[in-house]
Amino acid sequence: MTEPAPGPGACDLHLHTYYSDGRSSPEELLRHAAQMGLKCIAITDHDNTRGVREVLPLADLLGIELIPAIEFTCRWDGKLPKDVEQGDIDVLGYYIDLDNREFRLSEKAALDDLHARITDCCQVLSEAGYPVSIEDAFEQNPRYGGAAQVIQALWRKGQVDRWESAIPLFESTWRRVRSSRFSIENAIDVIHAAGGAAVLAHPSVIRSYRGWLRSEHIEALAAMGLDGIEVFHHRLKPEARAHFTSLARRYDLIITGGSDEHGWPEGFPRLGGQAVPLETSLALKERALNRAANHEQSKL
């Protein structure tokens, strides 16, 4: 089903380029967003900001706001309620100071950790009779070797008969690899230290043993400093949206959204489809400024 077109003044706050698991260059994505009439976007590549840095000057020329942003890969924090299933948790950071030293070090550490886990996953796959290496992943995309690239490598090396068959094979193996060394609290603290706002991405994919995250989970995350929840996302159906909208309002969290566009198989079929009003980006900016001021005050 085709996503609705963005309204005037709309923002798409969740986009990927070939610096993670997207297909397109940052420039191609940015130009297409500007042509669509989007006023504000966030390139949120996994664990790195290379794409954002590359096109910030172009965004000014095109007259579109490009929010400095990232999507950190994390683990469920041990300080939080312990009934959440094992798996990666994604935390989005917006309005980050890209030159902040703590952020730069954490960005590198997070990307290095992801690639170390991918290396371990490839070893487990190879030992199970599906020879593949992280070098094979980087052959698919020399800029980033992640899950999508391992899946592509398995298919192109003939380890599976169909591309779709590689997905469950990778996912079942990935669950046997250690968790990220980066906790949710780490991500929130680093984002705040860099003057940014932290948002929980596509929360419906995070499952407790009783279903979706509940009040006690969101309350604990808010106490850690979470600033928002991504409610408008194609993986949240109406019932899930209502559930997380209610929780966001209860704990004074900003309700955000984005298409999570990756540009596959070609073109930008989702871009702008989960766009949010300009007021959302302004709320994130205000929250980020308040966080930055509080962080500076705490150092006095």
C-alpha cells in the first residue's frame, strides 16, 4: 500500500543511507526529500553520522533542515524491568553536536562493537555450514558491514537459494551472538552530553514476556532521561500507536515519527509517509537545548 504524501511543513525523522543499511547516497536522499517538499529530515544511520556530515552544506543550499542525528544499537539495560526479550534496542539521537568529543568516541565504539558482533555472527554461520565472513559483508557495501550486508552475502555466495531464505537464517544466528556493549542508558547519556534529545525507535518491536512495553518500562526509561517515543512508524499498527501515544503523554515524552526509509529495492517508496509536523522537530530542538543547558549546569 502506498504511504500518504507528506503535508506542508512536514518532517521525516528516520532515514537511512548507504552509510548503514540504506541503498542511496546521502545526497540522493536529501535531494529527493527536498523535491518532495519536506522541510526537515533526519539521516539516522546506524551507529555513525558519516552521511549527515557529508551533506550538511548541501542541505543549506537546498533550503531543507538536516537534523544531526544517529540511531544507536543498544541492549536492554540491566537497571530496567527485566522481563524484556533479548535483542537489539534502537535509540535515536537528534540535534547532536557532531563535534562533541564524548559523542565522537562513543560513535566509533558503537560502530566497532557492531562490526565485532557481525564478525562473531559470521563465524557461527560458517561453523553451521554457511561459510561467510565480514569481508563478504563489506563486499556488498564497502562503507558498512551489517545485518543487511551479511544477508546479501549469504544469498550471493549461493548459501541459500533465495534472498528471503537468508533473513531467518541470519536472525536465528544473530540471537546467539552476544548483546551490544552499549546500553540504553549509555546511549541516552551520550546523546545528552552532546546536547541532543533521545528517542526510543519503533517501540512495538521490543517485546516483554507479556507483549508490548508497558507503563513500568516507559516510566523507567523516562527516569533515565528518555525524551521521546517514535509512535508514527510503519511497524506500529493503530492499536500499538494508541498504546504508545498514551504512554508518551503520561510521561511527558515527545511523540515523533519517521518512514525508516532505506531505499530498497530502488527509489524511495516510504519517504515522507510517516512524516510529522514541523512542531515535532521544534519540540525536539527545545528539549535538546534544555538538556544541553542542564548538562552544562551539572558540570559547575
